[in-house]
Amino acid sequence: MNKLDQARADINRIDAEMARLFEQRMQAAKLVAEHKMEHGLPIRDEAREAALIDRNSRYIDDDTIREYYVQFLRGTINVSCDYQRRLMGGLRVAYSGVEGAFAFISAGRIFPNAERVSHKDFRSAYDAVRCGTCDCAVLPIENSYNGEVGEVLDLLFFGPLHVNGVYEMSIRQNLIVVPGTKLEDIQQVLSHPQALGQCSGYLHDHGWQAVEYANTALAAEHVAKLGDRSIAAIASEETAALYGLEILQPNINASRQNTTRFAVVSRTENRSLGKNMGDHFMLVFTSRNEAGSLATALDILGNKYGYNMRTLRSRPVKELLWEYYFYLEAEGNIFSEKGQQMLREMEPFCDRIKVIGTFSRHAAL
């Protein structure tokens, strides 16, 4: 056997072994897809993909071959994601609003192959997951300019669902109108309260009446149906195109850094996220009605156990007059022994304490 024949024989043997390993890898990818469907997780995880390529490429000593191996790894990851995408085609994702709403857009970016299911409000979308008619929901939890979405935080506090991902979407609010409308024609502007708040300065400067609507896309749909040039809406560029409206003035939100954070919620808790460094967790709790209880609970979390708190907000417990619960986000692994011990030490100072979610980082959409 000459050198060429020997090389080809080696390639055939290696290819056969690679085919066997490839099949095993895709079977593992199937389990990953099942896990992601169960927990309402997106197909792509860029941080993990980068770590996998960095780790595995170190096994190659030859610098030139390593460059090609990185390409090979990227191709393998893409094939794996395509396979998961096919398996996850039946995923049903709930969102609040109609086609064109920001939640509709964000759900499509997180789950590009899923069926997006419209619901009239946040509670309906949440309940669709709770009762099992949808696999997960994409709900806004905070806007960088207008603050938290209180109704969603209340659902997370009182309800059984878990947050398994948080994604940041840059929001550009636009004044959209019936074609041919001029600024001087407008008297009323319809939109969701969050959008109206983000654009309150612009609305005030023009002296227009702000009218709250269930969500931005429904407001745009209503304006399109009315055909009344005295009524405008605030919504996205995609929504304007969807309903045949014109953008009379783009980017009218007060802050050019206008970002909304969307949470993916599902019925199951994804504890696997807690195994990675740099994870975040969400905690809700009520402190005992005793002097120093809140301060002591926070001291245990921050000073004693060293968790870096990123967010702390209070919300009224609507069933109880002048009672409040606290929503907290912090960096670190809440499912480690350290995290569990921290929770145990906080309990004597809290009437109620619950981990409502973990997420690896704020992914941009």
C-alpha cells in the first residue's frame, strides 16, 4: 500500500469513527433540545458556544490546524442548533398583545421557530403557561427609562412560574399615524402606559392628550381602523408597517438608551444555570415586621455571603394594607451550598422568601 492509499484508508477509518461520534453528539443535542423546551430556553447560547470553542481548540497543538478546527467546531455547533430548531418547532410561546407588539418581536428573536401565541394581557399570557396551553411566556419586567413593570413582578411574586432567561431589547418608540397626517392634525395619542411614560416629554411639548391602551400594537391597530388623522399611536417601526401606518416622527422616546428587559418564564426551574460562573438570580421576599429585619436580611446576603446585589425594589402587597414585598436581583450561584445556607439564614427575618429565577446574563436581542 503506497502513501496515498494509506492516507485514504486512514481517512475512511477516521470518517467512520466520526460518523459514530456525530450520531452520539446529535443524540445528546436532542436531550438538550428537550431540556430547552421544558425550561423555555432559546436555542443559541453564545457564551457557552464561545467557551466550548475556546476549551476544545486548546487540544490542537498545530496553530494552522487549530484555525481549521475552530471552523469545524463552529460548523458543528450550527448543525446542532439547526437540529434542535427542528425538534423545537412545536414550542408555543405566550406573549401579551397582538402581532407587532414589542413582546411579539422579542419572542420571535428569542425563539425564531416557535409558535407565538397572542394574549390580551400579562396575566393571560402568564396563565397560559401555568395551565399548560403554552410552554413559556415572554414578559417585560423593566424599562431603562420608565422603571419596572409592576404587574409582571406581582405575577412572579404570587405565581408558581420560574424565570429562566432575561433578554435586553433596545426600544425605539415612533409616532405613527394614518398616511397623510400632519403634526397639527393630531389631538390624541394612544399607547401602552409604559410607552406613554417613555415619551411623556415629547407628548407634553406638543400638548396632546395621552390615552392609555392595552399595548402598543393594539393602539396602532385601532388607529388604522379608525382612519382618523386626529389620533396617533406610539409603537415600533414593525408595527407601523404591519398596519399600513406612517412614521411621522421616529425615536420620540426621551432616552436614546431606551431598553426593555424581557423575562422568559416557564413551569420548571432551570437549576443547571446555577453551575456556571457569573450567573444571576432573582429573589422575592417579605421582611418581618420587626425593627432591623430588612437590614439584617440584606446584610446576610451582601456582607456575610458576598452576593453583589444589582437591583432592589419594593412593591405593595395589594391584599394587605401598607405591606410590601421586595424584589431583588444579585450576581452569583444561588443553588450552591453557600447560596442555600444564605437563604436559610435569611429565613428568620423574612415572612416569605422565594427564588423566582436564574439567568446567565443579560443577552441583547
